[in-house]
Amino acid sequence: MPFVFAIAPVFFLFIGSQLYFLIRGLIWARQRIRSQAWRVTAVTLVVLLYFGYFALNIWGARGRPETPHMTPWDALVVAPFRWWIFSSTVAFMVVVIIWAIRGVARLFRGVAPTADPAASGSSRRQFLEATASAAVAAPFVAGAYGLLYGRLNLETVHRPIVLPNLPKAFHGFRIAQLSDIHIGPFMDEEEIRKYVRIANSLKPDLIVLTGDFLTFDPSPESAVVSALSGLRAPYGVFGCLGNHDVWARAEDSLTERFGQAGVKILRQEHVPIRNAGERFNLIGIDYANSRSISVGSGHMDALRLQGMEQLMEKDAVNILLSHNPETFDRAAELGIDLSLAGHTHGGQLALEFISPEIAPTRIVTPYVAGWFQKPGGQLYVNRGIGTIAAPMRVGAPPELTVYELVRPGPLPAGRSSV
């Protein structure tokens, strides 16, 4: 239900944005094109192009399989359309905010007129209009940045994790995490292979994958498994599944394909990771249903984590792979030392450079990105590398995380938190 309430305003903003920019376009054409015939021709061509793009993306996309490579269709039809849809919607939200500010300003002017009439002169109005125009244009510029650069600007994050009960044999043990692959034309097979090479070059002891290998279409599952099969770590590569893997109806087939490629998908399972006679317990679960997103029966509830106690080892450090970070509250209550999650994409279209609080995902979860701690456990939410819906990232770059497990005390020389 919270997800529905979050989507409804976005839908109305989208409708409003299309009407607003249509009207603005007509006004612009009337002011700048003198000839009535040319004006009608220009408006007709723009309207035909607009609805043509809509038709191509909505009806033309039906039945088209998700490809693991960028095609001319994706580059020339899908990408510009999605850039426009998301950028114009955000830009209209800026317009609404400007309208609200102007309304409040007029109200106050009506109550308390300015003492200096010259302050309301044409130069001030021109400045305010220019500022408003720049604010409205900013989402289009940011969207282009997120499409052409932001979604591919991988950030490697090094994070020490202090675990009081960590065995001495695992002090300095390194775990690399990739999440939310979402293979498709905007996270293609070759791009994934590049991230695999980067992960391997960091020489982690163990690698974990925290779900959403696909989006909705199971077609590219062999490609994503093939791309990720190149991951190498001395203590193995393990993973769990995400909500999109469920929606793609590929949980069983992904598990089997990954198994054949040497990647163990943990589905309500745990394995001991052993070193020098000591161990920690690695647990993996399928996507756990939450109030905002449910994948149906047969999956754990994120608030209860039914059966989790049977997967834990009381005399060992327990590390949980759970795609949904909403499992953290219950995991901490149970005493799971560390939870590694994804799912949120860090907001994907966030404004963290202004404030870490400004991310759409914060509507449905407080665990958007980064490190969290509460009595009983710790959580790290990886931003993932892929995208959904909008093939762009703003303020939430793709992430490859390397954790260094350490015992309490000074950090190892040369290690710091990024």
C-alpha cells in the first residue's frame, strides 16, 4: 500500500508534465514562428514525433525480448523516450514548487507591501525568470548526464566491518559484493564482464552477489550467468535471489545455471566458511516480502524471517545475504552480525550531493544506501550496478563494495572507510 501511495503522485506529475510542456511548446511556437503555415507544420511534426515515440515504446515494445546488448532500437527509441519521460516529470515537479513559492510570495506581498517598489523592477523579474528557467532545465541536463555517464561511473567502496566475535583467522578477510545486475541493453553483458574483471583485480577472499540478476524477462539469464561466471575468489562465489528474479520466473533456472558455473545460490541455506580451523556462517535467503513489495506466498516475511533461527550458528559469526534490506530489523533482533543487501539502487535518481535524505526510495525504506548499525547487528546496502525503468543514475553511482572483516582495535594499516 505505501508503494501505491508513492506511485500515485508520480503518475499525476507525469500527466501534468506532458500537458505543461505541450502548452509551453505551443506558446514558444506562437512567439517565434511568424508564419501561420510554418507554425502549424512545426507543431504537427512535433506532436506526431511525440505520439510516435509513445506508440513505438508502448505498443512497439510488446513481445520484444530483453537483449543483453545495446541495439539501435534501444539507443534511438527507448533511451530518448525514457530520458524525456523521467526528466520532464521531475522538471514539472520543480515547476510546481516554483508556483508554490510564487503563491506564498504574492500572499506575503499582499499582507506587507515592499518598502522599495524599485526592488520589484524588470531587472529583478528577469533574474528570477532566468533562475526559474535554469531550475526547470536542470532535470533534463541531469537526466542526460545520468544516461550517458552516471549509470556507468562505477564507484569502488572499501568498508572495514568491525565484528567483535570474529575469529582471529578471519581478521582482514575481504568480501566483495555486486548487486542488482539487471542485465539488459543498458547493463549489457560486456559491461558486466568489465565489472567482473575489476572485482577479480581487487583480490577478495570471497565474492557475494545479492540478487536481481534479471528484470522482468528471463531471456538473458544465460548471458548474465555467463558474464558473472568469470568471478574468482579463493573461498568461493555465493549469492541470493531478488524480487525481479521472482517476477522473471527464473529462481530455479538461475540457481541451476549458476550452480553449473560454480556460483552457489543460497536459498534458505547456510554454509560454513572455514579458515585455519575456524569458521563463520554464511546465510542466504530468497527475496523476503515487505509491506511495500511482495512477491507472493512461499517467501519469508521481512519482519518475521520465519525459520531463520535454524540457519544460524549460535557459536559463530553469522553473515546474511538478503536482497531486501528490510530484513535488517529482525536480523539484528536475532543477533545476525552482518547483513549484506541491495534492492534500492541507492535511490537511483537521488540528490545525495544536496542531502542523503533526498532519495525516492526513502519513501518505502530507511535503508537506502551505505552502512547502518543497531543493537545486535550491522547492515550494508549496496547501490548495485544496474538500473530499472529509467536507464540513468543521478547522485547514486553504481557500486562495487569490498568489505574487510576486522576484530575490534585499530584498523589495519592503509585501510579506511570510504
